[in-house]
Amino acid sequence: MRAGQERGAETFEINVDGEDVDARRFYEAHGFTNTEPGAAEPMFYYYRDLV
């Protein structure tokens, strides 16, 4: 993520299988989200704003 920030990236995205509970838990613990503000359903990827 740091390298992305240094190169001007604004968002970090990663795909995670819905069944991979450990990976989902890991990314959520590190500030990633899979729900857009105001949306009721989760997305099929996680993202974290870098700015």
C-alpha cells in the first residue's frame, strides 16, 4: 500500500472469495471495507482509501 501511495494511488482494492473467512477477517481488521456507504449489500472485493 505504501508503494501505491508513493506512486499516487488513491485506493487499494483486493478480491477475496466469500468463503475465505480468515482472509475477510484479516482485511477488515486492517481497515478494509466491502460495503459502500449507504449500500445494504456487501461487494465482492475489499477496498481501502489511501488518501
